[in-house]
Amino acid sequence: MSEERKALILYRLEMAKATLEDALVLCREGRSHWSILNRAYYAMFYAVLALLTFVGKAPSKHSGAITLFDEHFVKSGEFPLEMSKWLHRAFDLRQRSDYREMYFPNAAQVAEVLQWAKAFVAQVEAYLSARL
């Protein structure tokens, strides 16, 4: 693997961790559910981008990244199906929250996505750390 590709993987992983921390700060400060949900989803998304860079894939859309994650990491058994479910659900809630008018994610949904994001990013970080 080239040093450039490794640097991009580490950059995307750092984005995932920083964005997760942003979500946690927003939550601690009692900020909007929309913002927390958005940052928690994006933490997961950036972690997926780090994984896809690791296998040499570059999706052009969020849905493409999720599909490639499922194909390369879930179907192969590298990650559990549960992580795919978290990612799909977080994506759906983020889409509704960001783009649907009069949609108000509730505290339970936000807390759940935040827990998923913490576990997701930690598992991706452990996976990549063992392989880089």
C-alpha cells in the first residue's frame, strides 16, 4: 500500500473520530437533535470511507458507500450484520432529519444513533489499526 493511500485512510479515520466527538459535545451541551444525529451519522460515514479506501474503492454517493461497505465488509464476515443495520438506519434517520420538513428526531433515536456511532467507529479503528 502506498504511503499516500495510508495517509488518506488515517485522515478519514481521524475525521470519523473528530466528528463523533463533535456529536458527543453537541449532546452534552443539549444542542439540537438534528445536529447530533447528523454528526453521529457522518462519523460512521467517514469510518466507512476509511475502510473503502483501504480496499481501493471510491464511491461517489452515500448510498454507494453503504452498498460497498455491505459487499466488502459485511458479506465477507469482516464486520457483523448488526453494523450494516446501524449504518442503514442512521443514514435513513439523517436523511429524514436533514431533508424532510417537519421531521423531529426524538431523544431516544438520537441516543441510539450516538451509541451505534461510538461502537461503529471503535470497531473500524480497531480493524484498520490491526492492518496498517
